[in-house]
Amino acid sequence: MPRRFLVTGGAGFVGSHLVAALLARGDDVVVFDNLRTGHRGAVLPGAGFVQADLADAGAIDAMLAGGRWDAVFHFASLSLVGDSMREPMHYLAENSGNGLRLIDACIRHGVTRFVLSSTAALFGHPERIPIDEAARIDPGSPYGESKWMLERALLWADRIHGLRSAVLRYFNAAGADPDGRLGEDHRPETHLIPLVIDAALGRRPEIAVFGTDYDTPDGTCIRDYIHVTDLADAHLLALDRLDGGSVTYNLGSSHGHSVLEVIRAVERVTGRPVPVRLAGRRPGDPAALVAASARIARETGWTPRFQELDAIVRTALRWREAHPHGYAT
Ligand code: UFG
């Protein structure tokens, strides 16, 4: 019998790629998404779809009551660090509130497996790089805090109710489905790689480099870009690991790249120059975030297929060229 999964936020960037991975191995999938930031076109044929909001407790109950679920994957979330600094209570209420409602419903409906998209934003301005699972938690933003609250809630859900969870702390998800079916479509787009690609393609005048005076070799911020399909694969492996108990993993490629290195990579891959404007720091940005992902590699055998930044950029470029208006194309 195929396994059956509920995916909140399955019409979003990372969620849609997880759905693709589940469908590829023959699982049954239902996407639960309010389409506020997700896209109907990101839900691949073969997946069920329910347009509903996690603020609607009745909709969650109806969904979970409608049959046996092998696990719930929870992606649906506001995810912009900068916005969360402007509207902290909104971020905490929405991300933590919705997540708590969902966890509570899972417990009441007898769901025994839960997978949470968490974030490197938990680590704030880290003392050491690379960052392993034992690093000090000190969220640098209400966004990071909202995910930390859910991590803590899952700890108690496991201890008291036996709900096993895989907490996956993503570093910078990037790239696109290698088959070209799915990609990154945020409105507005704030992420570095799609913006630099647009600058290379002449779809925007330039890329602003946010900060050139960080304590890094070239003065620009360092991030760990991990291919979204590698991220999706990690979810499947982490889920299988839950038979042995709950797990928490930091998920990155374990390689750091500066903003200027990303720009150079896009220039190499597109063969075009990228107009650059050096700008001031963006509030809240840590100088460097690089994952130590040895634990998930050791415990599940996970190995990222996209090891090179250029290979990640190539998949993002392919989707962006074919979809100048994202899923509306
Ligand atoms: N950047 C620029 N110019 C831009 C956009 C970004 O210089 O126009 C820089 C940022 O300052 C940062 C880097 O590029 O140094 C990456 O920025 P992104 O906005 O692409 O990603 P973030 O690292 O800010 O955040 C992402 C996710 C968060 C998550 C975080 C964890 O959006 O949800 O990774 O690492 F929490």
C-alpha cells in the first residue's frame, strides 16, 4: 500500500520539491496551502490539493480526520527575516500559532510522524562556523524565534504524546527541479540567486550587494546554498530515521560562498556580466552562516548531489529563463 502524506505549504518553493520527491517514489500526497505565497502551478499533477488556511482549525481537523496519514510535513510559513523585524508579533502569531494548531491536531488525530522546516536563522550571529546541531540557539529575528518555538513544542509533543519529529534546519535553499518542472517564485523576490540571475538576463538594472565591510575574506556575507532537490531528499531520509526516535539536523552543503562569489558564479554560468551596486548592510544579516551537516550524512547516508555552486545556479537559471513571470508564465 502506498504511503500517504499531508504537506502544508506544498505549493511553495521547498514544499513543492518535496512533493515531487514523494510522488517519484509512488507515495500518495495531499497539499494543504492557502496560496498566499504558494502557486497552484507548483502542485504537480498526481498530488491532491486543498486550498485552506492553517488558521482554520476546522479545515485542519477535517483534513486529518479524512484517513490515515503516515506523516505530516509542515512547510507553510512566513519566511522573510526582514519582514519579521518589522512585524514581529504577526510573524510569531502566524508561524508559531499555525504550527502549534497543526501539531495539536496531529496529536488528537493519532498522527505519529511530523517533519518541520526549520531554519539556520535560529543561530542568529553564530560564534563559530561551520554550525552544528549543538551550536548555541539565539534567534536573530522573530522569524527564527517562531521556528524555535515550534522546535520546542515538538520536543514536548514527543515526550508527552509520542509524536516523533524530524526537525530540519535549512540553510539557503536554492536552485530548481533538475527536470525543469518547478522553481523559485517569490513575490516580491528577495533571494540572492534569482535576483542576480535577473540582473544577468537584463530583467533588472543591477544587483545591490548588501554590505561590503563584513568580517569575511571579501567583506560580503557568506551563506551556504543547498540545492532544493537535495533538501527534499534529506526529508525522505530523515523521515525513515524516525523509527529510532526524533531527530534534528542542520541542512546545508557545508560550503560557504560570499555574495560576490555568487555573482561571479552567475556570470560564469550565464556568460554575461552582472551590473553590481555596492550598498549598505541589510539589518539583521549575520556575516556568515555555513552548516556542519555531518550528522545527517552519518546517520542517514545523505549526500548532496549538487556540490558545486555553478551546478545549483544552472538549474535556477534554466527555470528562470523558461519562466520569466514565474508560474504565471
Ligand atoms: N543579498 C544581497 N543583495 C540582495 C539580496 C541578498 O546582497 O539583493 C545578500 C544578503 O544580504 C545575504 C545573502 O545575499 O547576505 C543571501 O540573502 P538571501 O535573502 O538570499 O537569504 P538569507 O540568507 O537572508 O535568508 C535565507 C532565507 C531565510 C533563512 C535563511 C537561513 O530566506 O528564510 O536563509 O540561512 F532563514
